[in-house]
Amino acid sequence: MGEYEMDFDGNIPVLSANGESMPETWENSLVALHDHGIRYARGGPKDQGKMQTDSTMTMAVNNPGSDDFFHKYIGTVPPQNLFAYAFEFLGAKDCLAVDPRYDPEGDTRWEYTYHLAFERYNEGIGKTIDQIAEVIERLADKPHKRNSQMITWRPEKDLHEDYPACMQRGWFFPVPMPDGSFKLNANYHFRSRNPMTAAPMNLFGESVFQSYIADMVQERMQGKPEQQVLSPDKRILVVPGRLCDITDSYHVSSRDLPLLEKFIEQHHASVEKEEEISDRAYGRDLFFPLFRDFTQTGEVKHMIQDEISNRYAERIESNPGLVDQLCDEKDRELARLDEIESWLIKFLG
């Protein structure tokens, strides 16, 4: 691992991984990266001149709604953290990102959520655009068009940031089916990502967001007489289709290379036993009842409510002249949390 390969040419290889489910696709991507990724020494605070492995990776998940849901070899990702990430991807934690209107200059906490970057694109720099609302309306109004996308990259700011958003773009297209329904295909493009830590959570969040967009598009289509191309049950149906995830630098840092090696050892042992991917993945029948329990007990929702309340209490203390404005914003954040919970309950069936 500490030496360059003899045929090292300095070119990042373009690799691909396919699978029926999210855990199968992620697993195949790690095998491809381990076997065919480029190894080179990289400077910077994370690698400090030590060897890491890198690739450009395209992952295609044919059926994000597959019963195989989350890989067992990922490590310790508590189910409540995964559920909280679903809330975050749908906008429940936007207020936790640094807001220059209220937070002190030089605040080092996280500067974005993907939902915030999509919904309030360009905020503080130019005209703020709600790309989520615009894309949903465009998909419902003109589903034949191929330009329904959202971006996060803000060159005015991000070219000078050390850690801009990893996800750069989301693209959505509803493929018309013979029965009059639509399959919403989605592509997500990342500039950089560590597959041992971020990718599995991202894939889950992407699939939740894709399902949300599909539901919202269906809701809008039902109210548009010009779009009344009906399915056999006399209503428009929009369902999630395949998910494609593209990363420019799909890399494992020098610090996490032992995690990749451990994964490969476990994978080889499982394959030698002729085990299937279902033996290496947790099913929805395990995770979804846990998620439903979280909604019934309110465990995750209460945690997020506390995070929101604490953030606004901090901002009110720092901005006493904006108490009414901040209280109104807090109320809107909590109302959105309730809306997200209602949709997730529906999503969980």
C-alpha cells in the first residue's frame, strides 16, 4: 500500500458499479475501487503525504426500493442516525447550518445541508432560488423536458472555501411508461467523497429525496388537466425509478484504508461461503419497523426539536433586537418538522 504501482500513469481511473439494491451497488463500488483504483501519495491535512486510493465512480442502483436496504459491513450507524438523516435531507435541520445573518463571523460549524443548498440557492450572494419547488413544478408541467436539475455550486463563494458541498447536482426525469404512469429517474453528481463513511448514508438520503420528489410531482400532476394521462386505476402515478450516483473523486483516505481492507476481507469470506447479498445486508423488514417505532415514540423528532430550539435560543441571545423575527423562523422550522414527519410516516407505509 505504501508504494506506487509500476504502471502508475497519474490518471484517475473511471470505474462503475451496478446493483439491484443500494447495499449491493455500494459493495460492488468498494470492490472496484480496491481492485482498480489508483494509489498515490497526497498532501493536505488528512493524508499528510501518505498513500490513498482514488477513482471516478459511477454507481447505478436499479431499484432503490429493494428489500435489501443497508449493508451490514458499514460499521456502527445507529438506525436513529439514519432516520435523522432522512429528516435532514428533507429540510428538518436547515437552521443548524451557519447563517451569517445571525451567527458570529468565523463560526466553524457546518455551512450547509443539501436541502438548504437546493431550496435557498444563492442566499446571501444573489437572488435566492427555491430549486426544489421550481423542479417539482417543471416536472409536473413539462415532464418531457430534460432540464429539471438542482445545483449547489456557487463559484462566487465555493471557489474560495476549503469544504464546499460535496454533492453538486441532482437531475430528475420522469420516464413515461406504457400504462400512463411515470418512473422518476434520478442522477446525483458529487465532486468528492469517502465511500467508507459518507456514501452509504448519501445513497439512503438520495433515495428518500427521490421518493419525495416523485410524490410531490404526482400531487401537482393530479391538479393539471393538461397532464391527465392516466394509469389504469384512473390516476396519475409517479414512482421512483433507478438512481445513478456519480463521484469525481471516490477516494479512501490513508486513515481509512484499513477499513477498506477489512471490508474486502469480509466480502471475500462471504463470497467463499456462497452467501448472497441478502446475507450481507439488512432488510427493510428490520429497519422500517424501527423507523416506525421512532415516529411513534418521537425519539428522533424530539432530538431534532431540541436541536432547533437550542440553535434559536443561541441566536436570540446574540441578537436581542430580532426576537420576534427569530421566534417566527423557529415556529416555521418546527412546523416543517411536523410536515416532514407526516410524509415519512407515509413513506414507511
